[in-house]
Amino acid sequence: MTKKFFGLNLFGLAAFLTLSFLPINDTNASIKIGASMPLTGNFAVPGSKHLEGYEMCVDIINRHGGWLDQEVELVVSDNRSDTETAIAQYERFINVDKVDLTFGTFSSKLTFPISPILAKYNAIHPIPSGGALRIFSQGHKNLFYFQASAAEYVGTNMVGLINDLVEDKPTKAAVVHADDFFANSIATGLLGEKVVMPGSGELVEDLAPGYIRAAGIELVYHEQWPEEGFSDWLVLANSIKNSGADLVIGLMASPEEATQFTRALKTVRHNPKHILLSQGTQKEFYEGLGDDANGVIIMSAYHPKAPFKGSLAGMQMNNADFAAEYHITTGNKPDEDVAITFALCQGIDQAVRATGSVDDQTIMDWLHARTPEDPVKTVLGNFAWDDRGLPLGKSFLMVQWQDGGNLEFVYPTNEFDTAEIVDPKPQW
């Protein structure tokens, strides 16, 4: 007679224990991606659009079978544009939510403090928007930047456009910027300052003499405004006007600041030959200014007409396909804030499919092995990275608002077909 143990015979108990420790194929399980995004606060507009890019990409992946025959779940938290909140949320993703992968957030301000957290856990840190050189100078090996280059180097294209395309070249420049990690970093390159690590003061790079002086343009005005709560736009605009600057470079933390700044220049009737901004590709910028946006030049990571080729969910997903899909879904053209995170998600999707894994180290190894000849292919173009996590051989695009609310690609001219630049900017 076989003995029973709590209602199971011994044979049944042995089978039960054996089955209990076998791997379970849970068809309801999902692959989780954690992303802390600024959905409220100072970065709410670009942060919300960044989330839109992630969501659109994950939706397409799930419509075509998910990853590894499992649904992909985007676990999102609002960090309220606050650094301490962002740090806590990435800690929670890893230690509580047990996410499989992490996606980066918006802005250098938030990216810099979370980068040591993700590095501590050897979690992959694909970065959509956080280009300050100091982020990539900490020695972390888990960083992959999905934009063109570090912020400190953006000035090469800003000044390059003036040198290469403008006939009546400006001679006096005003550089004004928010007290923001990314904006300060662009200004560092333009002004030729030193890049140092916060806290230690360790020198990362000396950018003297700066892109403006190297181009033979005199710097006649430089001002920084507080990151939050600034409202003295007319005072700032009048100071720029009084300086006589015929080239105005404004480096903003948000598209709202770009709108307020441009309106103020119009109000005081300052008509420089050119206005270059770091924000303003969003449709909200044109809606806020109308025809007053015409002639304004903006640095951008993306343009809907760029003939970049890529894939997603094992299918073709070129830039044109992405733009068409976005238009079908929203009725609008995608702007760079949506395209940047969509491209990042494309890159990770290609890594998962190539490796058959969502293991952080496996995916990082595959991404590190990309080369310019064998890159990740996205709606932002091709990506391969150096040891710091900065992309190889890429530069920012320069776009310009032109008649009828068209955002035209104007520089550099060796990428693909460009529109003729409006030179000089039309007077108000």
C-alpha cells in the first residue's frame, strides 16, 4: 500500500515536487522596459513627445509578435522633470519592478545623475536626449547615445552653416542660454570654455578658442538665464538689440522658451541677419509664432524627408515609413522628439532580434560590436558608437522654418538634398 502525504501519495508527491521546480512557460508573462519620463514640469512637452515615440515603437513591436514570443510592456513613471525623482524611479524599475531593460529619459539634467545608477547595476542605458560631454566622460560602458554628437560639438554645424551658406556674413554674435545642462554644454563649445566634471573639477576637454571666435565673429553679448521661472524676455531681447549683434544664438531647455524668446526679439524690433536656436522644431513653436518663425534656423536630430533606412519588428521601417505611420495615427508630421525615441527603440529591437535575448550584457556586447559598415539602422540614420557611447561620424542637422510653415533641411549639404536657405532672415 502506498502511503499518502497531505492528500498526495508518495509517487504523486515526487512528481509534484519535480514539476514545481521546472521552468514555467508563462504565456501571460511580458518583457518589461522601464522608462522614467518628464511628463510634467519644465520638460513636459518634449518629455511627453519622447514617450509618444517609445509607445508607438512598442505598439508596432507587439502588433507583430512582441519579443521572443512575449508581449513587450512599457513601464512608465513621471519624474516631474526632477532629478531625485528620476533617480528613485530607475532604482525602483530594477529592484522592485524587475524590468528586463531600461530606456533613457529626456535632458542632460536628468540623464547625468541616473547614469551612475544604471551603471551600478550593469543595466543598459540607451540615451535619447542627454548629450552633455560630461555624461560620456564618467567611464561607464553601458551608454549608447541615439543622437548625432555631444552637445559641446553642436556649434561646429551652427557656425559651419554661416561660413558655408551665408553670403553677407554676420560679424557680431550674441549667445544667450538657459542655465540648463544641455544648453550650457552647447554654449561651452561656442564660447571656447573648459569642460570639467562636476564635483571633482577634472578637465574633460578644453574647447578654446570656441567656434564663434574661430570663425572670425566677435562675441558682443553673452547671458545666461535661470533654468526655471524666467520671464524677463523683453529685457533680454533689448540687451541683445543694444549689443548690435547680427547673429543671435539662443540655447533653450524647452520649445516654450524658444517661442517666448523669439516673440521678445520681434517685440523690441531687433532684426539680426540670422537667429539660430537649439529648440523650435516642434509644431507648437510654429503655432505660437506663425509667420514670425520664417527664417529661424534650428539644430535638429531629425527631418521627415531624410532618406534614412531602418527596420523594426523584423520589417522595413525607413524614415518615410515611420512618417507615414505617424501621420495615419495622428494626422500630423512627426517632430524630432518623437523620432528620437522611436529610433532608440528601433536600435534595441534590432539587438534583441539579432541576439535572441533581453539580457543587458548580451545586448550591450552586440551594440558595441556595431561599426559604420555594420550599424544599427534607424529613422535617424545609422549608428555605431565609440568607447564612451557617442555615435561615430554623425552630426546634427540644421533646419529652417520657411514660408507656409515648412521646416526645411538646409545643412549640412553633403548628407542629402537640401532646400535653399532663406538668407537673411526676413524682417519682422
